[in-house]
Amino acid sequence: MWLMRDGSRTELPPQPSAAQAFSATPGAVGPPPTSSPASPPAVPAMSASTPIRIRIPAIRVEARVIALGLDSSDHLEAPPADDNNLVGWYQGGVTPGQAGTAVMAGHVDNKRGLSVFYSLGRLHPGAEVEIERKDHAVAVFAVDAVELYPKDHYPSDKVYAQAHRPELRLITCGGAFSKKTGYLGNVVAYAHLTRTRPR
């Protein structure tokens, strides 16, 4: 789903540890605890408004956000390959801050170098993700967990499960690298809305 570099590099992007996951077994399939119907909303859900920028201070991310759809195989489109500092939001789902699961994706790298979500695997629970929206509000999320999944065992039901409170998923490539097929896994950060503020 996301691009790779030229295959000559040997250093892999940061990968999350078991301490960053929901459980001691990274990649365990099942809904995260934050998606339980019993989970109370952290703050009231926001109305719909298109995201325009994302900031993640802990890994020095500040990037423009564009809308993404699905490709002919019903997979999430990748952001344009020629921009290393761009994040895509799945416009077929909720906007960040609405009740439910908002999904955003970014490249880990490309042929020109490192990209916006290269350090996503370094995020730890509690790190903040700020989403600036067209309505001049900022939705602030706290990371709950970061997990790495093999592409051939990607737990779509867990990653995309609809939540009862405002939640966010940030997705990029990760894991081992093959010159033939690219990255063999995906890194997913799970987060929930903790507060809102004016832009």
C-alpha cells in the first residue's frame, strides 16, 4: 500500500515494542479495549469537519492532510508518492473528532528519502496527536498503543472497528523489507480524543 525506497538501504524504520502494544503479544487479533461499548467517551464528540493538518510533537511531524478514497481493489489509496510530508485521511469514514474511527495514512519513505510517518513506530502511549480542522478547531488525541502487523495477517476488523467514542488510527508501512515486495508489515497507532481547542 505504501512505497519503498530503492532497496539499497539496510536500516529499517523504528518498530514498536511489546511495551507499546495493547498486550504482550503484538499483532494479537481482537478489538482494542478502547473500542469496547462500555468505554465512556473521553470528551464529547465533535461535528464533522475536514482535517487539514496533523501535528505529532513527539516525532516532529507537521504535515498537510488530503482526502483519500479506495482503489479498484477496495483498498485505501496511498497518498501521492512525490510528497514526503503529506498525510491522507480516508474520506469515506468519519472526520477526526467525530464519534467513530477516523483513519489516516502516510508513507514511511520513498525513493527520495524518509517520509512523514517514518518514526510512527517510536510513538508511546500518551503521546499527543493534533488534528487541525476546517472549522478552526483542533482535535487532540492521546495514543493508546502502537502495534506492528504482518501484511498477510493484517487484522482489519481490529484496526477499522467502529468505536463508540472519537478514535483515530494512523497507519504506515513497517517490519522487515524485501527488495521484491517492499515492507512486509504495517505499523498502526491507536488513539482517542482527549480534548479540543480553537486553532
